Amino acid sequence: MIAPTLHTERLTLRMPVLEDFEHRAVFYASERSVWEGGPLSRVEAWRIWASEVGLWPLRGYGPFTVEAGGAYVGEVGIYQAEDYPEAELGWFVVPEAEGKGYALEAARAVMGWVRRSFGWDEIVNIIDPGNARSIALGLRLGGRIDPSRAGIDPGDVVIVHDLRGLA
């Protein structure tokens, strides 16, 4: 399966292409990746990114590349590695795109797409407890922290989003 193309007021969400990997390689090489198990080598970053993009034909969902005005600003999508307890709504933005509301806008679009496409009643974020910015975004999206839900690592913050009101 290839990702559909979604549009919001400012953004285009599309299927990732090979050139998009360069942004993730830079991210994983930086200290910004500490909440994602980094910093990592380019080879390790490739394995993660390629497995995430590979979710599209295997599960029918995965990461969307997010563009604003034709420029790459990040990824937002549904991730589910083998060790995940359930599918997760996740995001990544490049430094120059932070603070502009792109992740929020793209995440809302993905949440609506998930509801329409799969009929899921809810989706979660699984976030390292030290990643205050991602926790804040999950809560701004209307989620609630559920300490009874399993994360990936001990102590992960799991935020649950009710999708039933989305069309």
C-alpha cells in the first residue's frame, strides 16, 4: 500500500520517498534524538526509518512525510514496531519547523484519517517521560494520560486519544 495524500490548510502529508531519509539521518545523529534512543549511526537510523516506511505495505499505515509550502518539515503517522503494545500516533519535525504548529495540524489530520479509514475508536502516543514537548503536544491534541496503559519502556507516558468524535 502507498500512503494517501492528505491536505490541511498549510500542509501536505504524503508517502515518504528516499530523499526524506536524509532528514531523519540528521535527526538521529543529533542530541535531539535522545528521546528516541539516539544519537544513532546513519546505518541504525536507516534501519529504523526503512522499517517505519515499510509499515505501509505490511499494515496499511505508517509515517507520512509532512511538507509546508513544498518544504520538508517532518513526519507524522502511525508507528507500530514489533515491540509496541499497540499502534501509536507519533511525530518528528526538523528544528526550523518547531513551534509553528505543524505537528499539531498534521497529527489532527492523521487522527481523522485513521478514524475514517480504520474505524478505530482510539489511538495512543507512547512518550519518554523526559520528553516534555511531546507530552504537551499529546495533551494539546486532546489526549489524556492513562497510567494503566503499557508503553514500550518502563515509565513511558501513554496518552490516549478518543477518535469517536472525528469524521
